[in-house]
Amino acid sequence: MIKNLYLFCLLLISSVSAFSQTATVRGFLYNKDNGEPIIFNNVYLKGTQFGGPTDVNGFYAISKIPEGNYTLLFTSSGFDSISIKISLKAGQLLNQNLYANPRQLQLKEFEVRGDKEEERTKVGTSVTTITSKEINKLPTVGAEPDLAQYLQVLPGVTFTGDQGGQLYIRGGAPIQNKVLLDGMIIYNPFHSIGLFSVFDTDIIRNADVYTGGFGAEYGGRVSSIMKITTKDGDKKQIGGKVSVSPFVSKLQLEGPLSKFKEGKGGSSSYILSARTSYLKQSSKVFYPYVDTAGLPFNFRDLYGKLSFYGDNGSKLNISGFNFTDKVTYQSLQDLSWKSSGVGSNFVLIPNSSSVLIDGAFSYSSYAINLKQANKNDNNSKIDGFNFGINFKYFIGKNEVTYGFEAIGLTTNYTFYNDLNRKIEQNENNTELAGFLKYKAIIGNLILEPSIRGHYYASLGEFSPEPRIGMKLNVTDNFRLKLAAGLYSQNLIAAVSDRDVVNLFYGFLSAPDNSPTSFKGEDVTSKLQKARHLIAGFEANFTKNLKLNVEGYYFNFNQLTNINRNKLYDDNQDNEAIADIYKKDFVMERGKSQGIDFLLKYEFKRLYVWAVYSLMKVTREDELIDYAPVWDRRHNVNLVFSYNFGKKLDWEFNARWNYGSGFPFTQTQGFYENNNLSGNINSDYTTSNGTLGTTFGQLNQGRLPQYHRLDINLKKTLPVGDRSMFEFTAGVTNTYNRENIFYFNRVLFERINQLPILPSIGVNLKF
């Protein structure tokens, strides 16, 4: 171990020594029209192998360049080319920002990014990068494109329904997905009607979705990471968008506080977004056949951001959000939640150092309340801060990154199970973490070893989490890749994930009242833990046709769940009773295994995306082995988008989704449930009881298969140099497929998902 550490330090010292004998050129690539960074595009030195793509902030760095004269180049189908003569000396650090003019005349096509270079220089296992342009290629539900709709077509993602649906990624539960918005933790990213997220598509710069095997820079979750970065706002002129549809209306504004000027001082800007739904009211008019009382969903989303840029590209963002949601099901239950937060993130470029520094500090909260007829209220609240800072060094095409993170949060929770047993918790939690990651390109091999040390201070537990990613470029058009790692988290769901339909989505920290053993083995940790192993390949059949295949095995070797079997209080009187019948929580284990296929074709006006996922998810507790409710074995998504017309101002989009049936617990029979506990003289021959249900084994049945076709047609109409109307007509569930939502056992009534929903919408961009 000491020998290996010595060799690593020697390698690092020799790299730094070599680095001092060469030069570095770095900077930011900007859209000259609005000052917005141009992301994922190549900047390189003409006639050499030196270069690389810009990151999410438009930053590029080319290091270990021999002394000499060069031509710095940027070329893209969407922008005019840039060519700058530079002269470099040994040890020099040259800051060179680039400003590109958008091309005025071009075919309407997908933005060409530095995909080829990324494919060869990044591991990229189980990560999908999404931009607002790609989200807009999907049929819009209610004439409003949304990230939630796009996430449903990603490989390995299972969505459980149009109403109250949640996102399950490669067998993990929603609580095991971490969502970051400009560095702020979002505890519930989806509204109760599962067609919409809390994020306005038009302000998204990009979203990185890691469906497993992510590096040590991310922690605190055992399933997936979703990192969303918003635009900074136009730095030259005021603009925005107004849109109206039967589902939602929206207003977006952006503009400069101090105008952006090429190479002349700093700048600042703002961007604001407000969105509200009126489904409960509008559905009575437009969709009276769904429910005479109207669809029971309403929500509101507010977001704002201020951006301040320095001379050299360093920047500071300050942002805030407020999201609310409300559901009322015919006086049977009333659910509402509110999520809010404020935070800042920054990028620092020291003038005399080759390091790139970025970080974030934020506070966010989430509170949910569920009122049910003839039952006690259920409540959950979580709030706290998170702070992180990262340092990245570029050594040629190699990188060294390290960073630190601190999280403090409070959870408050009151819940009553089906037997009216009360479960409550009030906890304060502190988490501290550090990580080190090294990226090395050795010939055709890319290695990314990393390690994270995560200390859960309130639990007194330290979790070392080694991880690795690698890719082998067999040829320019065929690449093998692999990722593996250990993961942990403190938070658990505030309700059982065995529930088929669950609108109440709350949070708990690792509980004290949980079993100390599992199937005869001592439980020494209160954390949830998982191990990921992912392997696959990428193939480029042509420049425009790509195939990605990934197989995965996730071992959730320790999970915590709400105890639905609790019958007794956990006290001395019940000491002899097994934990499974008296603890508030139970320990479980689980496995998820599967394979994902993604075939993607892009060329000018045509975009085709085909996904097939095969998955098997299992869980086990002290009593039974079972399949969780999101165990969808087969999932297919086909997406088609085509631009046409003389001016390419028409666009047709379609999406077809097929999913095999979810598991469910079958009904064995019914009986009359007489409650005689209040009066020993009650006459059961004349008294009326309630209807009781006898259930079969947990999740041994399968619901019918799910499939749905959505289509829409768009027409754009310019009304000036910068303004444009966009008209959208679409149909959700085009052939009116009756997909099951749930079955009311008492009334013996099937409740379906949303029926056919035609819609029209209009928006004005200015």
C-alpha cells in the first residue's frame, strides 16, 4: 500500500515537473449574440492532437503544449469558425476567451457538439446529457415540453404512471435518486401528475443523468444522480417567452443588468420563470369525460437567478426557487407539498494557477401534508444546507480532481400505518465528505479511479467508497466500457415502497428503532448501501447512427423500509415478540439486474431514438422474497422527430411507449370485519361490520401491459428579427389505450390512467 502511494506521488510530481516545461491555454467559449456559454464543442490547436471539448460552463483547457506558435481553432455547424494565432513559451499560462457568432443561415438541425472527442476521451458509462433542444424533440403533453417526459424514455428508467407516478432508475427507489438544481438539493422533482417536473424546460442549459456507476464526486445516494444546470440569462438584451395551453401557462424573462461586451470587463444578467397549472379548472371544460369534478391536480413553480461574470470568466450565480403542489381526490384525501430554497454557485479561474475551482452553497426545504377521510394526518418535512468546493487540475488530457462537501439537515415526520400505529421521528443530521479522482488517458485506454470518504456524523459512521470507470477505444467506432463502485446513503422513504399508488413522498433519516439483526446476521450499520457493476459497449455504425449497450448488476446489500407488519408497541411488555412485528422499520436486501439498448440516429431534419430495457428487481425481508411494484421486466420507447416545409418551420414528433405489467398483490377473498373490542356484549349476529379483504402473497400477480402513443405537430412563425410564435397541436394517448392506474378492491372498480387528451398551445418568444 505504501509502495503504491509512493509510486502515485512520484508520478504526480513528475507530471507537474513536465507540466512546468510546457504551456497551457485556457478560457471560455461564448455565444457572441447573448453571452451564453457554448457547451460541449471542441477547441483545438490546428494540425496537432492538442484540444478538447468545452464543459457545461463553456470552459476549455489545453495543457502540456510544447513551446511554439500555433493556431487556436473552433469550428461548429451552428457558429462561424474562430481562428486565432497564439505564441506560447515554456511555463506560460495563456487565458484566451473565444466569442463565436451564430450562423444566420443554416439547416434546422440538432446542435453539433464535440461528441466524437467526448466518446474517445470520456468514460461516459451510464450517463446521458440532455439539453432543452433534445427535450423539445419529444411530443409535448398539454403542449408543454418537460424534463419529466424526456426522462421516461432514457435507458433503465421506469415510470409508474401518469398520475402519482415516480421515477425508478435501474431498480432503485425514488428516495435513492439525488437531484441537484444549480447545486441546490431538490427533494421532490416531480409534480403529482407525473407528466411534469418542477423545472422549466426553457431555462435548462443541460441535465446530466447518471443511472449508476457515478464517480466519487457524487455521494449520499445509492441509485442515481441528476445534475441540472440552468442558463445564466441573456447578457445583451431583454428577452423571454409567454406560453398558454389547456394544462399550464408560463412567463419567462431574461436580460442584462450590466451588458456583456467582448473582452471588455465583466457583465451580469438575470433570468426569471413563473409557471402555473389550472388542470382542476380547465379539465372540466376541455376534458369533462375524464372526471366530472376535473383532474384533481394543480401546481405552481417559481425560479429566479442572478449571474455575475468577471473579466477572466470567473462567475457567481445566486438563485432561488419555490415549488408547490396540491391534489384533492373527491374529498377522500387532500395532499399538498411545498419546496423552496436559495443558493449560490461559483466558478473561479485564478490568473496565475492552472486550477479550476467551482463550488456551491445552498439551503432548501420540503414539507408535505396528507389529509385522509376518517384517518389521522401524515406529515413530513426536511430542510437543511449543503456546501461543496472542488478543485480540478489539467495535465495534458489527464485530470486530477478533489473536493469537499458538508451537509446538515433536519427531518420531522409523523405517520400512521394501516393499523393506525403511529410512527414519528425528529432528527438532526450532519454529513461530511471528501473525494479524490484521477483521469488518465493511456493510449487507447481511459482510466478514472476515484475514492470517496463519507462521514455520517450524527450516526458516528464512516463509509469508504472506492469507485472506478474505464473505457477502451478498440477502434474509432467501437469502444468497451466499465464502471463499478460502493455507495451509501442516510435518507429513507417516509412511506413503504410496497405501496402501488403513493402520492405521499416524505423523508426520514436512518432510524434508531430498527432491527439489530437480519436473518440471524448482526446489523452493524444504519446506512443503506449498494454495490454497482456496469459493463457495455458503444458502436458507431455511421457518423449519424450509434448504438449503446449496457448490462448492470446492482446489489442493494442493506436497505431500510417502513414496517407494514407492525402490530405491537416496542416496549418491555412486548420484549418476547419478534422485531418484525414491533419495530417501526425493517431491514431488507435487494438486487437489480438488466441490460439496456439505445439506438440513436440524427441527421439534419430527422431524429430517431429507440430504447429497449430488460430488468429484474427483487427484494427480501425477514419473512418473504418479493418483486417491488416497479419491477417492469420489459420497457420499450420509440421517439421520432422530423422537420419539414420549405422553411423547415414545421415539426412532427411522436413517442410510443410499451411496458410489461407491474407486480401487484391479488385478492383472495372478502369477509365481514366485526369490531367487538369496545363491547363484550355485542351481538355479532345482528351488528354490521365493515368489509375486510384477504390478500394473497405480496406482489405475486401482474397487472396488464401498458402502452401509449403521443404525437404532436409544431408550426413556427417569425414576427421580426428576434420574435417568433410557435403553435402546437398534440394528442396524448392517441388511440385511447385504457392503461390501469389501480383497482379499488372494496368497490371492485378499475381506475385507469389518463384517457385520450388532445391539446393545443401557443407561445411567443421574444
